[in-house]
Amino acid sequence: MTLWSGRFSSPMDETLWNLSESYSFDHVLYEHDIRGSSAHVTGLAAVGLLSDEESSTLLSTLEQIRSEFESGSFVRAPGDEDVHMAIERRATELAGDVGAKLHTGRSRNDQVATTLRLFTRDALSEIARAGLFLVEILLEIGEKNEDAYLPGYTHLQRAQPVLLSHHLNAHAFALLRDVDRLLDTRDRLNVSPLGAGALAGTSLALDPTIAADLLGFDATFANSMDAVSDRDFVAETLFDVALMGVHLSRIGEELVLWTSAEFNFASLGDDFTTGSSMLPQKKNSDVAELARAKSGRLVGNLTGLLVVLKGLPLSYNRDLQEDKEPLFDSVRQVLLVLRALSGAFRSMTFNDDVAKSAADDQFLVAIDLAEELVAEGVPFRQAHEKVGKLVAKAVAQKRPLRDVVAATPTYQRFDHLFDEGEALVRRRSPGASGPGPRRDQAQRLRQSADEARQRL
Ligand code: ARG
């Protein structure tokens, strides 16, 4: 028997039950639902819809139910459709008629919207915190390997040398934007739908601001139909997480490349790598591959929800129940990736020498040759052409570019550009990849991270 079976003469068919029950996945919302219900009880008491005695009975009943969930002793009854019904059913079991007053002036529609906002608000904070932790680790690695540099790539072809810190900071800046977005979403989400009822409010003298304040919401809904049908906060969260997942997939891909024998720029600790069931020599960067792969389902979860929402008439529709699994999945998966990647980076050894010698590839000096000519007044396009000819000669004759330059009298004065690390040091414009602008960049990164931490 469900709590709403009054007007029905036959029980629900099992196939419909299996389709529509959501307890199997929404039981994880118990804590947020109890928080919402407790605030609702206080709101009812404040306007005289519950006596003080009734309200304290209900509040302690809800606390008891919370501890039943926490200790694992809560038992789902056969009619418990979802976590909300299960809690109300149990409250009525424990407190009798007083329990039966819990749902006064409330519908599951405003209840579930409230519960889900509370859950999402906590989840956004947790993801932001885990994101900031990874940023911190990227920063640390850059600082610890202060002098390390590697080739920077475009089109995955060696382009110009970059400090390791510069490379990692590029990812850190993207992650900081993700964190910012999560916190923006959290700000926008912070409106209480409780009091909207099924869709049109109530005739009872409820004051929605009381529960809203208790729950730490910044405001209450202005329109009851919007309040029960709005899932923008879920869609935004899924987008934020999907984009963060895309960023993490790019980091993952680079770790896969860096730890391959072909690059050999880095290796991960044994505790962050896996072996092969057949090939004894294998040490695989599965952590990075999974970071790369998880973005697929994160994007899928966003797409899935947007399609559920598309074309829904106002106001609540059962379709909205389909918001939960993608949300839970995305939250869980992105946290798994953030935490495992943080550990993997911590375990990483950067192979300085290998990366350095790749970055000291003589062709990476080509732009510096051209820019020296520019400094002497040659128009850039002509300088580019001239150096291009030298490169072509080196390639055709299979000779190092430095030799070709040394053998060309008009270029001999540029020989020093080929000195180890020289091309890196010359990347000195604001925000560039060399040691010059490093401090300014680190300061900006730290400042953004501090600001995000304060918002948390
Ligand atoms: N489990 C449902 C959900 O997640 C609860 C809302 C059901 N509301 C209703 N009017 N049938 O959306």
C-alpha cells in the first residue's frame, strides 16, 4: 500500500511499480530530505499549523529516522515508492497521527525539488573542493620542478619550449574556471521551492521564508509552477561537471602520452599504475585513461537530461524523476576522477632530462631566429621565409639546424640562440612560457584559487 492509495481500488501492477519506484536510487537523498522536512515542520509550527509539542515530536522522530538510515537499520516497506514516502511512512509509524501531519501544505513536488537542491548544493561544494585540491597539486609539482621544461605542442608537433609549471598551470587555470562555474551554479541554485505545493501553493497560512532561512537558502520561489518544474540547477551542474570532465580528459590524455615509452616525460608511482594479465613488463596508466574516458558519460548525462526536459509542459511531470540518476552518476564519477588524478600526479616523477632534451630540439629555435631578424628591422613575413629556407636546407641535408646556421655567414651571429635553455628564457612576454613571467602567473593562479576557496 502506498500513502496515496485512497482513491484506487486495485494495487499497482508490478511492472508499473518497477518502472516508477525510485527508492532504489533516491535513498541516498535521505539526509537532505530529513533536513528539508525538519525545516518544514518548524515552518508549520511557526504559523500555528502544528503545536509546539507536535513539532518537537516530529523533529525527534525525524532525527530517529536519520539515525536508522545512518546505522543501516532503516527498513524499506513494500509500499515505499521513493525516499520521501519512506520517511513519511516511517514518521507516521513512529509518531502516529502527528506523523500524519508532516506533509501538511506540502507536495512531493516541492519536497523533491527542495531535497534535490540541498543535495546538489552540497555536491557542488564537494566537487569544487576536490577541484581546488587538484589545482593545488598541479601548482606544487610546478614549484617542486622549478627548472623543468618540455616542448610545448601545437597539432601534437613540437612547437616551442615551455616550463613544466607553465604547462601544468594551463590545466590549473581551466580547472579554476570549472570551480568558479560550480560555485556560480551553487549561487543561482540557492532558492527554496518549499511551499509551492503540488504546483499552485496552498490555502494554508504557510510562510515559505521560515524553512528557506533554516535551510540556508538566499530566497524563496516567486512562482510556484516554476518552483516545482525547474531543473535548471541540475542541468547546469551536469554541464559544469561535463566541461570539467572534458578538461580532465585532456589532462588524462597527456598523462597517457607522457608516460608512454615514446615520450617518456613522466612515470607514475606503482600505486597509481596497473599491470597486464598477460604481459609481465606492462605498467599501464589506467588512471589517466579512465580520466579521459569518464568524460563520455558525463557529457551523456547532460545530454540525457536536456532531452528529458525538452518539451515538458508545466509543471511537475514524472519525467522529472529521471533527473536523479544522471546527477548522482556525474557527481560520483567526477569526484572519483578528481581524487584519483590528484593522487596520480602526486606519485608522478617527471623525467627532466628527457623532456629537456626534447625541448632543446634545434627546430624550436626557428622562431627565435626569425624574431632576431625582426629586431633588426626585417619585416616578419620575410624573416619567416628566410628561416624557413634554412630549415628546409637542414631537413634536406639531414643536418642539425645549428650547423646550417653556423655555416651561413649572415646568420653566424645567432649561434648563441641554440644554447641549452636559451629558447625557453626568451619566452618573456606577459603570460609567456619562460621563467620571466612565471612569478606573475603563479601569483594570479594563487589569487584565483584563494578567491575560490573563500567562496567555498
Ligand atoms: N520520486 C518522485 C521524483 O523523484 C517524487 C515525485 C512524485 N510526485 C508525484 N506527484 N507523483 O520526482
